[in-house]
Amino acid sequence: MIADHHMHSDFCPHAEGAPREYVEHAIALGMSELGFAEHLPLLAGWRPRHDGTDDWARARDDVNDYVIVVRDLAAECAAEVPVLPGIEADHLEVAVDETAAALAAYPFDYGIGTVHIVGDRFAFDHPELRDQVPAAESYPSPALLAPAHDLGVPPVFATDAHWPADVGAGFERAAAVARAAGYTETLLFAGAPAESLS
């Protein structure tokens, strides 16, 4: 099954399930590779403004624990599936340098650059707020995929799973959208350089 490179776990305050549960589900699906991408803590004292609480990411001190847990799990499961520690880092104008320094301080296998917050600290992608903005399409949209394919940009599949059962969810539809844009393979970060979408 197509690799999933965007999973959270109970290292994320708004996700459920230990990392091992996500890995076990991915193995049961026959996934070729998987990666966690927990949230890098928001830096420079910055917090989103939504309901007055901050359950976006754990404290910076927890990042080291996250990397250790995933690295240990990767070593334990190496014979069954490659497990990668990645990170999801928000672009915040006030914290660009601090974010770059934090990313360089840890041995992440890859990073996902993201924008969750727009305007006056509106966290549009927060689980309690996302219904206030209905996009109702895959991301990237089919209109962006074809030009990306023409430029040679390889696709990476990601569910943004916050529960173990969400790992790999919707990938059949996502693969169909990618194939319609001309893609035949998806990028892998460990082992084989690519995976067939057929």
C-alpha cells in the first residue's frame, strides 16, 4: 500500500493513540513505509488565537522524546516497515530564524512546511474550527497537480492521521487523482526511491 508520511500520535495534544498503534495499523495494511510528522512547537512565544487554549503542539522539551520514541520504534520494526521521524513546522513570520534553528537541532528524516494560521491568528485548520472554512477538495487540487507533474515534482501521500485507523485512509481516491495528473509513482524517503501507483 502507498506510504503515509503524515501521521500524528499522542505526542500531539489533539491526536489519540500511541505511535506503536499507528505503526501496527500501517503494517496490517501492508504499507511500504510510514512517517510521523508531529507539530514543531510554535516558537517565539507565538500562540494561535481560537478558543483561548493552546492544544496545537507540545512543549519544545517534548520534541526530543518524540524523536527517541520513533527512532526506537523504527529499530524494532525495521524488518517489517521503515518508520521515519519527520516534523510539521508552521511558517510564522515572527519565528523564521528560530524555526530554522529548531529544525536543525533534531535528526528529522524530512519536514513538512505548513500554514495553519492566517490573518489575525485564525487557526483555520484546528479541528474545532475547520468547518468554518469548507474547501471540499483534495490538496493539492487537481489544478495544481498537473503543472507539478510537468515540472517533475514527485508526489508524497499523507493522511494527516490523528487516529490509528486513519492511516492510509482515502489513498485509493488520492492515487486516482494523482494518476489523472500523469503520475505513475510516489516518492519514498527510505529504501526504494519510488513506489508504483498502479
